[in-house]
Amino acid sequence: MMPAKQRRGRAWTSKPGRLSLSAGMPPAAASVHLRRRRHLPGYRQRQAGQALLFGLFLLTGSLAALFYLFNTGQLVHEKTRLVNTADAVAYSAGVMHARTMNFEAYTNRAMVANTVAIAQLVSLSSWVEYVNKLATSPAGLDTSTKYPSFIVAAIAAKTTGQLLEASLNTSGMLEGLAQASDGIVQSLQAAQRTAHNGLLPARQQVMNAVAQANFPNDGLLTAEPLDPQAEDYPSFVRRYSGKERTRFAEVVTVSAKKDGFVSKRSWHLDALRPNCSSAFPRRDWMDRRGGTELVEFEQWSAVDTLSEKVWVPSNMFDALCSALSEQPVSWGKAAAGEAPGDLAGELASADPGPELYDGALRVNPAAYGLATAMSSSAWAYSGLPGFYDLSSRQDDPRLRFSVRVRRDISQTRTAEGRSAVRPAPQSRLNDYQAQPAGGRELVAVATSEVFFDRAGGAGANGYGQSQGLPQEIGSLFNPYWQVRLIHSSADVQKARGMQGVQTPGSNQ
């Protein structure tokens, strides 16, 4: 046995692959030497295996995180598509609203145009009868000496009066044109009713089609109005009929009066001398009075009268001819109404006011009486049509419509839906699945707004103000309705309430 003294000074050797201490090397130096040798080529260190447990935990966490990331991405994608779908559905519904309102505006204008055409045809029929009466008038008008400027008109009437009467009135040409216009108005009324009554079913079909087109072959979803009880198209637009046709009557009357021939057919002509020479310097004259009027809502009536006003003696002792006498020269009347059989008598009793027909009753009462009693031209007419307009007049009318698009979580491409990546029924990965607020549905809300804005106008309803005209108010007589998407906080809160979701701070 080697003495201890020698063992302390002897160098320790190592087997191949193991570390040895040099003789006489202090422990601290030996430790440094050991650390350096670990970096030498061929050095091998024995593995203990303590990192395996940590790796298992890391792998499990990574899988959970990957699954959570996948599910979250799918949910974000589904929600984004749902929001875009809700916008598309709301905008499509708004487009249908705007187009229907513009269609009703166009048809209203077309009905106004055809109704004005009937008024013009009635005016022309009365005027033709007046010309024919003038051609055969036995009034003994001295056109050559008293009214030289009337000679041409009198000759033209005598030449063409009977021809015009035969070709336009007796043949029924004007009446046929009026009835054709009336038929067009009736067809337009039917088209309006069809468009209005069919809007809601057609809108729902379009909403469903647009919603499903955004998810082609990718599960089911539901598109519906957010609040069926809220103001919708049927309450924003309604039909006016019967005694409620005042607005249409106003529009038709103003439009018809823009035609001077319909509005009034009147003139005044002084004679060169009176028949009674002692009445000089007073002169006889002729008054022409006529026009076309809308009687109630059911009849168009036109009257034309021509009378000569002659100074005559008031009695056998009046040498100065101080009395004025009306001598009817010509007259005509035409009407279109619901009861053509006895229309002439009805209109005789229904014509109120002395200022109608540009004052024909007040200025030429005798000729007016003859026109009413002797005229037989009366056409069948349906009267002013019923029409659609806004339910109330507003300075800035707007129709808002909100939709709610719902998609059940089972229809989504997530782990809890139709995705191929899904955990086992009892797996703890189920803890990372989506939990939609308020149930098992993803919900998106969008709102469209239909508003009135004439293209090229100075802002909403600003058209005409730069020309000093009144502010233009939206109605269904002008087809300038447009649509846009808006954000409605109230509708979002309502949708959240329907899901049972309480927004943080909403109860404060």
C-alpha cells in the first residue's frame, strides 16, 4: 500500500472518455480544467434525461395554443363574413326600397301626364264645338264693318268648322284618345299596387338570396328584419284614394294650367262703332271667355263662350241707349266624367263659382247657359286615380331599415361546427372552443337608409335654392330617392338586447 503522503502527490489518470486530474493540481484548477475539456473534440458527457418532462408540457401547451389560434382565426373569419353579409343584405333591401319609390314616382308622373292629356283633349273638343257653332251662328255679326280684325277668324271658322266637328268630335277620335289615356292611367295604377303589395315578399326573397350567396355551399344562415314592429315601407308609403286625392289634384291642376290653351281661352275686342249711334263715344265689344276645370275629383269640364255686348235702349223712351245687352255668338262645352249618360245635366248643377272657366258664367252668362243646355259631348272617364305617396310630409324624409343576420355556431367552420379539426368529446381542448355571446349564434346587424337627393343639387333637398326657389321636399312625384348604409347605435343595442348581451357600462 502506498503511503498517504505519496498518494497526495500522485497524478490521477482516467479511463478513455473520462477526465483525470494531473498530479499536484489543486481542486480549483482541476475544475477549470474540467470545464475546458468539455469543449474539446471527442468529448462525450453522459445524458441524464431531465428535459423530457419539460418537453411534454411544452408540447401539450403548444398544441392547445395552436388549436386555440386555429379556432380564433376561424371565428374571426366567420364573423367578418357575417358582417359583410349583413351589409350586403341591408343595402340590397334599401335598393329595393329606393327603386320601388322611384318606380312609384315615375308612374305618378306618367299618370299626371295622361290625366293632363285628357284635360287637353276635353279642351280641344269644346273648342271644336265652339268653332262649329261660330261657323253657323245666326247672330248676324257684322264682321266687315264693326270688327275688321275678326274677319280672318270668322272666315276660317266658316270654312273649317263643320269639318273639324265631323273629323274630331262626331267621329269619336278625341274621345277615343281620351279613353286610351284613361286606360293607361288604370294600367299604371295596377302596376303601382302590384309593386307596393309585392315588395315585402320579394324583399325577403332577395335578402335570403344575397345572404346565401355570401356563403355558397357553406352552411345555413338567417336574414330577417331586426324589428318587424318598427316603421317599415308600408307605413312610410301609403295609397291615397277617394277624398284623399287632394295632392294629386293639386299637381294635375298646376300642370294642366301651364298649358295656356287649357287654362283660359279668352280675349276682348272693341268694335269700331256701336249699333246705336246715340251711344257714341261708347262702343260695342266682344268677349271671349273659356277654360277647363277639374270638377271634384271625377270630371274634367271645358267651356267656351263668345258674346257681343251691345248698347241698346233700356226702354222705348231711352234715346241714349243706356242699357247693355248680351248677344251670344258662339259656345261649346265638353266633359269627361264617371256618368256620361246624364253628365251634361250633372255638370250644369255641379259647376260652382262665377270665376270658373276664366269667368265665362260672370262675363257671358247667356252664352254659358246655352253651352250648358245644348252641349251633348260627354265622355266616360274614371276620374283621378288613386296613387302612392309618403304617409306624411317631412322636410327631410328618410326610411331606415335594419337587418339581423344569424348563423348558428354548428354551421361555422370551427372546431365546434363543421370543421374537420375538432377535439374528442371528453378532451380538455373543448375548453378552448367558442362561446358566442347570448347563445349559440353569431349575429351581425346592418342598417340602410333611403333618402331624397336630386342629383346635382346643393346638398340634401337643396335643389332650386340657388335660383331663389323654395326648398324641395321629398315626395313620390320626383324620382330622386337614393340609398346608403349607416351606423345605428340604437339598432346595435337592440340586437344585443335580443341576444341577452349586456354591454359594459350600459346599466350605468
